Amino acid sequence: MLFAEISIFDIISQATYGALAGAALWGLYSATVVWARVNQKRFKSEDEQDVFMDDVEQMLKVGDFEGVAEYSDGDNRAIPQIVEMAMHHRGLGYKRARQFVLDRFQRDVMSDLEYRLSWVSTVIKSAPMIGLFGTVFGMMGAFKTLATSESVEPSLLAGDINVALRTTACGLAIAIPLMILVANVNIKIAKMEDLVGSGLARFMTQYKEALLKWPNGGPTSPSAAAAEPVEAVMQSPPR
């Protein structure tokens, strides 16, 4: 009997509220994940990044590739991860190692951010449409009440019209704040890309010079240690 008293319009209106709530929670979650990941991947300031790059450059000048890798190990920010990957793949040569780390950065960092933002954009577009869906069925319920009742009480019409207007308002209330949040996130991503780009250009210059200067991997590496006596013998004057 209880289900017989519930109309299809009531069921759809409640389902619309549930869909709007789910969209709002998913959009907020995705935007929060992007915000946190951007903060995780970038240095707080350019000065802080410069301090890190200064230390890396000092080690690269003496060919301490392993020291650079250890210094960057465990740091989840983008530049230290790029530096660490470059150190571990220096055997590929400068060009191939550079392409490798750039591809990994694009795939592991930027693609993930774009994936999350695409979900937020989907919520922004779909929330008003879900609200409009509820509006259409609310008005259909109001017209049904008019059609099936000889004398219509205003309270019956008010309930259907209230659903129609409230769902549209909820859809807009979800989309507008998310649009503002996404705009702020895009600004943070752009700043992160600029900061990472400047740090990457600086690192790659020093990285190339270090590979040219220490082709055997630095003075502390086993290959360099093995090559040093041979070079000393070749340079020793004949007796």
C-alpha cells in the first residue's frame, strides 16, 4: 500500500536529489585530489627549488651521480623525481634519458591531473542537466495534478513546482563553485608547470655537461675506477 501511494514523479524527484548529491561529492573529491597532488608535486617557492638545484649542481660538477640519486630519493616533488630518474637512466645517454624522464613526467603527473580534472568538468556540465531533468519531471507532476483533479489545491501544485525549481537550483549550486575551484586549480597547475620547466631546463644543462665530463659515471663509480689506472698508464712517460 505504501508503494502504491508513491507516484513515479516522487521516485524520480528523490532519485534526482541522490544523483545531484553523488555528483557533488565526486566532483569535490576529484578537485581536492588534484589540489593536493599539485601541492605535493611542486616546491613551495622558487627559492626553495633553487636551493635544491644548487645542491644537485654541486654534486654533478664532481660527477657524484649516486649522491644526486640518494639526495633525490624519497622526495615526491616533480623535480626531485625527474632528477632521480635521470640519474638511474644516465646509461641511455643524454637525449634518450631526457626523453625518458619527460615522458614519465607527462604520464605520471600531468596525465593524472588531466584525468581528475576531466571528471570535475564532467560534473560541472552534468549537474545543471540533472537539475533540469528534475525540473522537467516536477513540471510534469504539476500538470498531472492539474489534469487529474477537478479542484486543485495550491499546496499540491506547490510541491511539484518546488521540486522543479529546487533541482535546478541544486544543479547550479554544484556547478558554479566547482567552476571557481577548477579555475584556481588550473592556475596552480600553470604555476607548477612554469616552476618545473625552469628547474628542468637548469638541471638538463648541468646534466648534459656532467655526462660529457664524466662518461664513465663519475670518479666514485666502479667503471671510472677501473678506467683510471689504464688512463694513468697511457699518460705515463716512457722509461
